Amino acid sequence: MYFCTDFKDTVICSKMQRKTLVRILSVLLFITSFSAVAQDEHTEEAKEILPEGKTKKEEIKEFINHHLMDSHDFNLFGSTDEETGKTHHYGFPLPVILWDGGLHTFMSSEFHHGENVVESNGNYYKLYHSKIYRTDAEGTINYDEKHHPTNVRPLDFSITKSVVMMLVVGLLLIWLFRSLAKSYAKNGSLPKGIGRFFEPVVLYIRDDIAIANIGENKYKKYMPFLLTVFFFIWFLNMFGLTPLGVNVTGNIAVTTALAIIVFLITTFTGTKDYWKHIFDPLGDGMPWIGKIFIYIILVPIEILGLFIKPFALLIRLYANMTAGHVVMMSLIGLIFIFKSWIGGPLSFGLAFAIMLIELLVALLQAYIFTMLAALYFGFASESHEHHEEHEGEIQHL
């Protein structure tokens, strides 16, 4: 900004402003031209056919899909030979347990990452897109008109990498809470060490989630599950952000199992008043002859809500964690597509920002799941006395 006091100064200022404007436009034009040329080069490079017959974009997309899927071996990292295009995997195999007319057990290393066909008790099995199919000795996979495999899939009880991480987190929780219990016993109910960090979290779940939604008289029987599910989801989400990159809560089977547990606890701990509210939501204020036409629509909606609530739990956790991993991996993939001093740092900066947000989302999703589960338990444990007390508070206000 230039301030001009007379005509002569105004002319000088005008020339200086024009020169400054020309310089700025020249720099912007240079950057835009360079970026356009670089973008063309990167677009051509992204379309370049790699030795294995895939483009760079297809390779990145396949890597993201592989990251989101479960697997029968625990792959720590991999490297690709630039000359041959062959990928070398480093990790350890896991046990494969199948039931197909009998029990079939072997190690996942026999599949050699899907390249080999495994023979077990006269049957042949092939690993295809992280799923095991029964096939012939040549490993033939048959497809339908939509290119979906039609081979028979045996019952798979294998120990996959997601199962391994759940076992690790389960053992970690057992060790953590046993250590906290011993610390409380030795130090007169005062936390020491890491307990000073986890005690406020436990108290928050008890006071602001369990008691606030369930009630002070009935919250204790739900506390073990609420504490377990909160730390279980939180730790799994945090492990998913480590270089191990195991996206357990992005597996819909895992979130479905957690939602089913919430549904079963809600259903089997429901009080008489809870079920009466579902099948007689209007109460005794109206005779049945007057309510029957309303209940034709209202009662099915209440019953449908029993299943919609846990369904919302599983979809919310699954979708949020999967979306976060997809966005983060896509931004990292852009670094290998652009390969420039503009696109690379920009993609890295965005990926780093998303990583910081994911740290918050990992905790937030555990909190939301626990909060909604406590809310559903509060509905199930409601009683007539609680209604009267609540109505009295409202009238008092």
C-alpha cells in the first residue's frame, strides 16, 4: 500500500504499483505454467504402464483396497523390484482353519500370497482377493456375468490379521486394568504412573456417560461393557494409524459384532416398562379401540427402531474409519503421482493434517459408540418410578 500526498507522488506511486503488479502476475504466470507442464507430465506418468501391466493410479487404488481388506497373513511391509516389478512381502504367516466336509488346517504361507494352490485332504484351495475358494489343481476361478467368483467358499475360521490385533488389544486391556487395580490397592485408591492418565477417562465414562444416561441406580451392571468397548475401539483405532496399518474397525464384520452385542444387552435387560413403551407407546391415556388404528403404523415403527439403532452404530463406526483411511492413503498416493516440488509437499501436508484429524476421530468414534450404547441401555432399563420422578422434575421446572 502506497500513500501519495500530491500529483507528482501520485504518478510515482502509480508507476511503482504497476511494476509491483507486473512482477506478481509474472510470478503467478510462471508458477501456473510450470504447474500445468508438470501436471501434464504427471498425468502421462500416472498412465504409464508398469512392468506388471498396471498404471500408477491402478497400483495405488489396488494398494488402498488391499490396506482396507483383511488378510490371512500379517504383512509388515513390502518392497517392489523396479527392474522386474515383483513385490516382496515381509511379515509372518497365520493359521488357516477351514471347514469343508471336514477340518482343514495349514499355514497361510502355503498360498504364497495367492500364487499357489493348496491341497488339503484331497481338496484344493486358492486365495483370491483375500478370500479362500475351493478350486481344482490348476486353481481355476469361475465367474458369473458380473465377474464375481462362483466357486464354493468353505467356512473360514482362520486367524486373520484383524483377529490378531483384536487379541493383542484384548491382552493389552487385561494387563492395563489389572495394573490399574493393583495400583489402587497398593496406594490407597490413588492412581500411580499411567493410571493418572486413564483415571480421568474412566471417571468421565462413569459420571458423564453411564450415570447420565442410565441412572445412578442401574449403571453399575453396564459399566464393564461400556469401559471395555470404549477402550477396545479407541486402541484399535489408534493401532490403525500406526505403520502396522491394520484397519480393524473399518471391517464391517467387526462393527456388526459390536452392534449385535449392544442389541443383545439392550434386548435381554429391557424392563417391563421398556417393552410396554414399544408395544403400547401411548400408554393408558386412551382406550384400545381408539389406539388400534394409530398402532397399525406406530408399533411397527417402534419395532423397526429396535434394529435401526444397532445398525446405525455399526454403519457410523465402519464408514467413518474407512473414509478416513481412504482419504489419507489417497493423499499419500498423490505424492507418487505428482513427484514435484509443488504437488509432493502439498499432498504430504494434507496427509499430515488428515492424520492429526484421525487422531481425534479415533477417540471421537469410541466416545460416540459408547455414548449411544449407554443411551440405548438407559432406554432399556427405564422404569415407571423413573418416569414419575422425571415428570415431577419437569413440573417443578
